[in-house]
Amino acid sequence: MKIVAIAILFMVTTGLAHADSYVIPLPGLIGGYEADAFSEPNPGYPQMRTVDLTIPADVTAIEQLDLVVSGNWHTGEITCDDGMGPETSPFYAGFGMFIQSDAFPGDYFRASISPQDGAFIDQRGDVSSCCPPDVLDLSALIGADLHIEFFVDWALIGICWITDDSYGGISDVRLEIVGTVGTESGTWSSVKSLYR
């Protein structure tokens, strides 16, 4: 799914130093999610959503990139048997994000968030290059056609099964960039021209 995002540019100034911040809302990633479609309850939510976008070339350097998520989440339960009998514990499914592009084939950027049970607001995950880490500079994202996957991230180790699925609704997903942004980015026509 391709999206047209509205980027919001604002300046943060402290003394003589300042950092430019660029916010990219990702409305195509909002909605219900569940960890496992084969466990109860099964609300019929997907485990993953995707969007494509381009970070504008007016962003000339990226010092920091954060994934920011808000919503409501149900933790769930798993049961594991180590041979001494089954034991039930909380099922902590979190969220992951991959950013891939033909501009850096075979490499990708990753972020993760572990939401609390219940409502949560503006939980952050640091976006960094992955596998091996720190191979790519964040500025490699600028101007590239990006494919973003946002998904429920979980794994069971040992003889375990889900007895109560993790699920919930995501009301806000966005990327927050701290870096250098050209002065022309502040005009509406320059913002409109950035998205495909």
C-alpha cells in the first residue's frame, strides 16, 4: 500500500544550538493487530501492515530516527511444559518495524517496541541498521524508495503454546527524525512534492 503522508516540520531551539525535527505520520499502519491468528480470542486482525514512502531530500542528514506508537494492548498468556508440568505466564508480544529499500539491497533498518498492557501513549523505539548492526548510516534513508513493515513481533522457545492471544488496536504510528532540514521544507508546496 502506498501512502501520502503529511510531514510536519518544527524547530527545537536551545540556546545557540538547534535541531530540526521532521514528523512523518504513518496512517496506513493504524488499526487492530494480533499475534497469532490460530489462538483464541481471534479478532481477525492482521499480524502485519506495510506502507511505502520516501523521506524528502530536503532532509540532508539524519542524526536520530525514532518509531513512535500509541494504542491499547492486551498482553495474553502462554503455557510452557519443561517436563515438570505445564506453567502459565504472561505472553509479551511486542512490535517490530523493518525498513527496506532497493537503494541498500540485503541490508535493512529495524526498530522494536514492547507495549505495556492496556493503553499506552508515545512509546519509542530507536531505528538503527541491522544484521550486522551499524553497517548503514541513517542518512542512507534520505531520498530512497522505502518499504516499511510494521508487525507483531514474538517467538516461543521450548514446548509452549498460546493460551490467551496478545492483540489490540494501534491509534498512532509515526517516524520522528532529528537531523538537518533545508529551509525550503517549511513551505506547503515543498511538503506536497515529497510524497508519491
